[in-house]
Amino acid sequence: MGVNTKEMLVKAQKDGYAVPAFNIHNLETLQVVVETAAELRSPVIIAGTPSTFAYGGRDYIQALVDVAATRYDVPIALHLDHHEVLDDIKESVVLGTKSVMIDASHHPYEENVAIVKEVVEYAHAHGATVEAELGRLGGQEDDLVVDAADAYYTDPAVAKDFVEKTNIDSLAVAIGTAHGMYKSEPKLDINRLAEIRKVVDVPLVLHGASGIPFDTVRTCIELGVCKVNIATELKNPFSDALRQYLVTHEDANDPRKYMEPAKAAMKKVVAEKIKMCMSDNRY
Ligand code: 13P
């Protein structure tokens, strides 16, 4: 059944690796992620944004992940990515989700604190762990679009206060990553991450990891990042391979066949990212 991510992340923090959080969108993308994680003996977080749950149904997705979690003997957790509405969170927690992100980072600081506290109280009472974000990432994550002008970095001193006031289990930091692919290689504020780590002891989360070079992600892991979120870099090879197959096989009409090249292309990236996170062979 649903696994809480606290133990997963604390173990990663202790042993110096990160748990990859892969955004999935349907049965096929879930299959790729859990099969690859099981083959590589890696814990894995299955992330879904509100629009993914609107598309697939909270009950359907929960049931799929529950089956995956019993089928494989590596830790598999369903996680609510970038949720903003407590009622949505409650709906999933009642269904068995044990890991949630409340993203109130677009609200003024005190409001962010108040919203997060309310979610933490509810989630902890139901055995679920909570991630929250301080600072704001630019870019696009499904329906959520943040202009570069509205993005801002996490302030270490405020991060300390935020974690103390809210009692969150993990903190998503804004240090220069963005959602979606980058036009040029982003320059991350590694010193800021080190400063945050000095004053915050909960596991840190790196959003927007698609397109960030391996070595940079590794440096972030050394500095306390225990969860690395990847979405776009999986969607792209899946969609490109599917498109290529359909264009070159005009008569293709069997989803069980034409999904295979898409799954294979995505699988390659999932395996690379697990190795990047150094989460392979941990179980
Ligand atoms: P990318 O799409 O940039 O990989 O971001 C994923 C993410 O941070 C999900 O929360």
C-alpha cells in the first residue's frame, strides 16, 4: 500500500543519495518508472500534478500505484506534486496517498506559512508527509506557468524560519532551476544551497531537474538534496518516439504495439536519472 516518503528521504539523506521523483501521466509511463526502478533496486517516487489526477482520476492512479507497490519489492510512493488545494489533498489522502506537496509559494510569506501549517496538521494526522516550497521556480509545469520575472530564490534565513514554523518534512528550494527544458545551461546558486543546508536539516528537494547536467545534480545531492524531480525530460523521449513510430507506420492502430518504442525511449532516461541520483542498488 501507499508508502510514506519520510523514511525514504531520511535514508537517502543519511546515505548520501537522492530519491528520484518521476512525473507519470498514464499506465504506460508508470510501468516504465516502476519496472526500471525495480530492475535497478532503487526507491522511487511517483509524482502526479493536479492536472494528471484530473486526467487519470485520483482513484485510478492511486489503485495503479498501489498495485505497483505490492508487485515490486523496492519502496514506491505516490506523491502529490504542486498541489494548491487542501480538498484535493484530502481526497487523495483518504484514498491512501502518504506523500504530498503543498505549493503556496506564490502567496505572501505569512500566508504561505499558514496554508502549509494547515496541510501539515491534516497530513501528519493521517500518516502522510509534507513537502513545501519557498522561493519560486520559473517555467511551466503542466498548467502552472511562472514568468521568469515572478521567480525568486530561497532565502536561507527565511527557510530556517519556514521549516520551524510549519513542521514540514522536506523543503523544495529555488536556486536557479526552472520547470521545463532550458534554452541555455542554467547557472545554479550552489552557495545558496550550502547556506540553506547549514540552517535547515530536513531533506531538500530539487525541482526542475530536466536538463541539469549530471555533475551539477550530484553537487546538489552532496549539499543536501534528497529528492530530485524530473518530468519534461521523460515526456520528451516518450512523445518523440511515439510520434516517430506513428509517422513511419501509417497503419499502426494497436496501442499495445505503438506504445512500446515510446516506453523504451523513456526507460533509457529513467535508468540514467536513477544512476544520476545514485539511488540504484540501495535495496
Ligand atoms: P522538469 O519538468 O523541469 O523536470 O520539472 C519537474 C518538476 O520539478 C516537477 O515538480
